[in-house]
Amino acid sequence: MNPQYIILLITHSGDYFTIDRVIQAILNRGAQPFRLDTDKFPLEVQLSAHLSKFGNTHTLKYSDNSITSQQVQAVWMRRIWRPKLNKLAPEFEAACTRESLATLEGFWDSLKHAHWVDDLQKINTAENKLYQLRIAQEVGFTIPETIVTNTPEQAQQFFHKLKGKMVAKLLTPLSYSMSGSSLFLYTSIVKEKDLLDAESLRYCPMVFQEQIPKQRELRVVYVNGKLFVGALDASKYEKMTVDWRRATPNTCPDICEWEPHNLPLEISMRLNYFMTIIGLTFGALDFIQTPSGEYVFLEINPVGEWGMLERDLNYPISDAIAEALVSTTSCSNSEIANLVNA
């Protein structure tokens, strides 16, 4: 591999472990990684664009290193964080943040020639849970009965239809942090008292779903056709939380005991078809395996976490991501569709 094969890694300054693993895997393949901590722009990162009749050039400088957009052959879209401009007055902070994000968007646009894992537009589309569920249903996955509504009466009626076995979530993520920032809204059990004063729904529609009985919760990491599956025994924490991401080692010591899991061939093939339809090279998907053994699709996070599976199960996920960044080989829609329908 040409040492000038530069791969841009879009992340933030608080990212560790996964980013470090991917950087090393890229270096092992003879390519050159360039880490961009988006929250460091514009205070510590310099970005300039020069457009003229002779062409366009974007130059990025971070610490002692600099690259041009033309040098970038591949991009890993790990995270985009807002600039840290807390020392400015609020009115100036908002304006400077807006201009900084717009400048970054122009830089992303200059990288259209590069191979992205994954394309920002496809990521933004795939994050919508209604879209996810529609595609999941089309490829044959079992999904929870779901409504999205801004009408309190409909939420109450659905609650009673499900005999009180209902959970709530948002259509899109407010935060990408697995550490649980104040903006992160986990899947939550809905109690009848929660619906007594549900007028706030008129301002913000929410997703309501039937609560699926759990034997195991699965985090399935998909990377360019490869599957890495981790399973958690739901009986160890289901009385404490409906969402495994909300548990902590202090309140639930066994929560981090990930186990390897093999998906049935039919589920694996449908999952590959699902990923091909939505057009993503990477995805972190959540499934429930019920006590009867049925697999239920919950959602996909196009930039979801996977470090715990590589750490605890020694899965080579970082190697798979690095390989996807230096290779554009993948199965076609028709090839996977034929396998699913065979």
C-alpha cells in the first residue's frame, strides 16, 4: 500500500480505544491515518478553502501535520462534535459555532471523491427509526409493534392495548455518547402515571413500542459483510433497567459480561440484505432474542459503539473497519437478494 494513502478519521478529543485500534490497523496496512478531533476546530485546528477558476483546494492543519482534501482517499465517519467555544459570550458562541460547522460541511463536500465509511447523507437517513423499521420489516425481520405520535390520546390507547407493556424512545439520537451524557435519552419503560400528563407530546412526537420479553440482548456489529455478535444475559439486569446501556458496573456487576453469539443463517442473510438496502458499510444493530428463541429487530446505530466487543471478546472489528477503508469491494444488492431469497 502506498504510504501516501491518507485516511481521514473524523472523531473528537474524548475518543479513545476504538480510534487507537483503527489507527494501528490502518498503519499495519501501509496507509497513513490522519485524526481530526472536530471539537478542536476552530481553536486548535486550522481549515482553509481556496476556490478559483483553476480549481478548489481545502487544507487542514492539526498540530504539526497538514493535509489537503485531494490527498484523502478514504474517510471514517466516527463522530462529529460541536466546537468548544465556552469562553465566548452566548450570542457570539452560537454564531461562531454555526460558521465553524458550515466550514466543516464545506470540507466534507470537498471529500466526495474519497471512499467514506460511511456517507454522511446515508448515515443521517438511516438514523431515523421509522425508516429503519420499514426496511427491517421489508427484509423479513420481526419488529415490535410501534406507533409514533404527538397525540396524547393515541399514546394512552396504545398503552392499554399493550396491557401496560410499553416502552418509549426518540426517532433520532440526541447524543452519540455511550457514557450517558445529560442529552442521551435511553429506551424507557412507560408507566400509566407517565401518560396522565402527556401534553408535552404535542411539542415533540415520540416512538412507543411494545415491550419485548428478553432472553438475550444482542449487539451486532456489521462491517462490510462481516458480522460480530455479542450477547448479554438479560435476566441479570432486566429488573434494574430496560436498556443495557443504562446499567453501570456498580449497580449491575455482570452487565459487561459479553458472550459470543452465532446468529442463525437466515437472520445473518437478512441482516446483510438490510445493510445493503440502506447503503451502509458499518452499523451497530440491536436485537432481542426472546425466551422462545425468536429474534426481534430493535434498531441500528450507523455510528454505534463496538469497543466493548473487541475488548471483551477479542473480535477483530478494528481490522475489519481498516480493511473496509482501504478496499471498496462489497457484495451487490442483487447478489445478497439472491442469497436471501434462495
